[in-house]
Amino acid sequence: MRLLPWNGPDGKPCYLSTDEGGGYLSRLADDMEAAQLDTAEELLRHTNELLNGSAEVTAGELRFCVHRLREALRDMLRIVESRGGRAT
């Protein structure tokens, strides 16, 4: 069973029974995971610029950044769980 990168309508995790054949839902999940990984990388770059920049950062900007980092970390942990604990 593969843990999909989205929840069902009831908020519970969704699983896909797959034979590693690469069906439509499996490819959709792969694409979504790739997008989540890209978003996390982009967010890390933005956070680095925000924290190392010369401009003063407001509390609101930091709060927004922390919320996005939390979402990215949640997505990353779900991907790791989906891959059986493998990060790559």
C-alpha cells in the first residue's frame, strides 16, 4: 500500500494499492510529491534570503515563513513515510 500525498475528504490518509505498474494515480502522486519537494527547496532558498538579507524582517513575515516551513516539513515527512522511511 502506498501512502498518497493527499488526504481523503474526511481528512484521513489515502492509500493506493499498487503493483508498481505506474498507473494514473501513482503517476499523479509522483508528480505531486515532486512539486512538494520543489516547493520545499524554493522555500528554503527564500528563508535563507529572508534571514540573511540586509532589510529588516517583520514579525508577520517571519510568522508567514514559519507556517510555510511547517507545511513543507509535514509534506516531506509524509513523502518519507510513503517511501518506507527512505528520504530518497
